[in-house]
Amino acid sequence: MSISSLFKPWVEKDDARVATETRLRFMPKASEKVRLFVLAVIIGTITGFAAAVLKKMIGFIVSWIGPLAIDGQPIWVLMWLPVVGIVLTGIYQRYILHDRISHGVDKLVNDMAEKRYLLSAKLTYAPMIASSLTLGFGGSAGSEGPIAYTGAAIGSNIGRICGVSPQTLYLLIGCGAGAGIAGIFKAPIGGALFTLEVLGMAFTTVSVIALLAASISAALMAYVCSGFTLDIAWSHNINFEPSILLWTIALGVFCGLYSVYYSVVMKRMRKVYESIKNPWIENIASGLILAALIFVFPSLFSEGYDVIGKIINVDWNAPFAESRIPNLSLGDLQLPLVLGGVLLAKCFACSASNSGGGVAGDFAPTLFAGAVAGLFFALMVNSLFEMQLPPQVFAYIGMAGVMSGVIRAPLMALFLTAEMCNGFNFLLPLVAVTMISYGIVMLVTRRKFYEVHIHMPHIHRHANHQ
């Protein structure tokens, strides 16, 4: 059976002609499936390297300007850093790139839904530059959206150069996007599930094997470039106690309800920013909102992986570090109240980073919010009911709960969280929290109380189940 008969999406005749009138025929005597798998590995390897480069770019800028935001500098210094980052990103998009590339996952979903498989070559690097400016100067979001768009563009351009068919080109775009997620999170299964759940690629043996080949190659390259280290690692051995499973279920409900709040705020704030017609005002306004939030809660600065790592390694004061909130002398409730403030503020900070002219992703913020939500939940239960729940465990499984509810991709959230922290010994509570959180969100949306998606992954199911 040929690949053409396995997949239904077709491009317009002009696009097909451009894609197949190639300059280079790659492996002309090999079958199309073999070419697909070889190209998937190549695309995954290149995209994994790109993910490592993006992390280095963000880290370089943060290491340069980060101390200004956390070492007690005058307020005007702190207030202007995020504004500068978003304004620079806006200038880059308007006057150098001549294209707006924020919300990369949204754009990729729409490109695939509308069968635009020939992505511009400039997208193989432009999202990385724009994202490093946004996040390096304090943007409170993630780098996964830009790198997924970059990976998709790498797949599209390599496929076009090598003269693959339109159907294989479609697959290579999905492989590149999944490889981007796999490389940035070092989570190959999570990357493959991103393409299947969020982008809605057809689930067949060929597509799954190609996706896994690309995602594993990307994750391996990312590991090589980082010295085979985890971005978020446990510093202690701890196992899940089945006796607290009922509280895990309660955490799933809490994560689901919080996901509804988070998503509604994101959707409404995006409309607010889109209503501002002057891009300069949009950039400055979102930058000032972001700066004010970071001034109050410095843990909102940039992606927040360091804060997550400290939380799951029992440094529960990390979200409170350097906070400008005065000591209210509330005893055991002091930290939970600050955590509650961080939870309420995170979605506003993320929307300011993504929708006001910045270029970043939506996934990492949900992991951060989930870790804070789990910690908040455990501390409140311990304080109110005199329990002994392990806060670090609840913070860890809360990451998957909020990602599942906000992104509406429970399988991706489950495996991505387990892979990036190497926490497969918590698989049972991860399953419980992700599915319950997702179920709560779906229950609310089915009753039409809210529209709780960020990037509408369900709009792209183009005949892949026909």
C-alpha cells in the first residue's frame, strides 16, 4: 500500500506542482516509506539541535540581564526589562521579518488545516530569534510553540528540496513539529503525541513510526547537546503512596477547575490585546503588565523551569523568593496565599508574553502553573486537615493536571511530564490527575459555561478519520 492511499489530505494542484517539481531527488530508487523514515530521522536530528540552540540563546540573554530583575535593582530597571523584550520582538516581526509569528502552534494548526504545506524558509530560524528576545528579557511563557513551528518549517523545506509527494510533505511537517516538542522538553513520546493529539495527524502505523523516529532523534540530539542532563531532575528518591490516591483525585478536580479559569483569562486577554490597533501601544501595554506582575512575583520571570525544579526538590519557598509582597505575619498561611497569588497572576503574565507582540509558547506556563497548583493544594490540605501529604509529589503530578486541562491533550501531558522529569514511578497518579482534570474541563465546556481552549486543537481533524 502506498502512502498516497493512507492519507486523505490533499494540497491544491499548484502547491503539489511546486512541491514535486524538485531541484533534488533524494534516494530516487528507494520506496517512499523508506525515504520518509530516513528524512524523519534527519529532520528530528536537525530540529533537536535547533531546540538546544534556542535554549542556549535564551539562557545567554537571561544570564546577561537576569540579575537586574532579581538583585534588588531600582524599580525602573525591573519595569523596563520585559517591555524592552516585547518591543524588540515586535520591531523584529514588523520591520525585519514582515510577518507576525506569535502563537506558533495556532498558526501551525491553521496551516495544516488549510493544507498550506509549503512553509517559508525564514520560519526555520525566525521563531527562534523572536522567542529568545521575548523569553530572555523575562517573558513568562515557554519556547515550545516557536520551536514546534521551526521544526515544522524544517520538515517542510527539507521535504520540498528532496522532492517528496504532498502527502509525505504533510507527514514531514508533523514530524518536524513533534521533534521540536521532543527536543525542547527531551520527551520523545510527548513530542509524538503532540502531533497526534494537538495537530490532529492521522494515526496510522506509518505516521506513528515516522513521528517516533523524528522525536527520538530530536530528544537524543538535545540530550547530547546538554551533556545528557534532565532540565528538571529529582534530587531524592520518593515513591507514591497509594494511601493518598483519594487526595490525588481531589487534586485532579482542582487542576480541572483552575484550568477553566486559566483558559478563560487567556482567551479574553488575547481579545483585549487584539483590539489594540496600534502595535506600539500593544507592545508597551503588554510589557508593562508583564513587568508589574514580575515585580510582585519575580518567580514569573521567563520560563520558570528553575522554580519548578526547586519546588519538586523541596524548596517550597522558591515561588516566594525575592517577592515584593510584604510579610503579612500570617504564619502557615503566608506561603499558600503567595502561591495563590502566583496562580492567579500566571495566566495574565503568559497572555501578556504571547498575545501582546511577544513570541512564545503556551505549554511551559501550564507546567509552571501546575507545579504551583499542586504545591498550593498540598500545603492547604496539610494546614486545614492536619494531613501529611508530600507537597513535592503533588507539585509534580499537578504539572500534568494543569497541562492536560488547559491544552486539552491528556496523553501528551501525561507522558511529557513523566519523560522530562524521569518520574515514571508516579504513573498511576499522573494518569488519575490528567484524566480527571481533562474530564472536568470537558464537562464544563460541554455545558457551554466557558470556551476553554487556548489553541483549538480540535479544529484540525481534516478527514483523518475518514
